[in-house]
Amino acid sequence: MDIEDLSALNQDGCRVLLMLIEGLTMVLGFAFAMFVVVSVVCAACDFFGDTRQSARRRTKHASEVRAYETLNAHANLEYSLDQRTKRGATSSIQ
């Protein structure tokens, strides 16, 4: 092989190598762009999903608190009436 043939092969090899690097760069760039898009969408879904879910929890929790407060008020009223009845019964016995 002559030097001219080797030089032509070297130039063709460089072109192929540059095209390979360019193709690889495009594929990696596209993959990175898709990764960024998916990450942003997942972060948005996570953020808005938590706020929506916590609002549901808050309303459920508030209704449970209201039920607890109602039962607690009822129990306190019964206890208060029992105490008044006991005081009235004790004072009339003495």
C-alpha cells in the first residue's frame, strides 16, 4: 500500500469516526432531554398530587375531629348532669 492509499483510508476513517461521535451525541442529547421532561412531569405530579391528597385528608380529618368533639361534648354534658344530680342528692340527704 502506498502512502496515498493509507492517507485516504485515514481520512475516511476520521469521517466515519466523526459521524459516529455526532450520532452518539444526538442520541445522548435526546435521551437527556427526555430525562429532563420526565423528571419535571414526575415532580409536578408529586407536588400537585400531595396538595390534592392532603386537602382530602384535611377534610376527612376535620370531619373526624367534629365527630370526636360532638361525642366529647355529649359525654361532658352527661358527666355534668350526673355531678349536679349527685350534689343535689347528697345535699338533700344531709
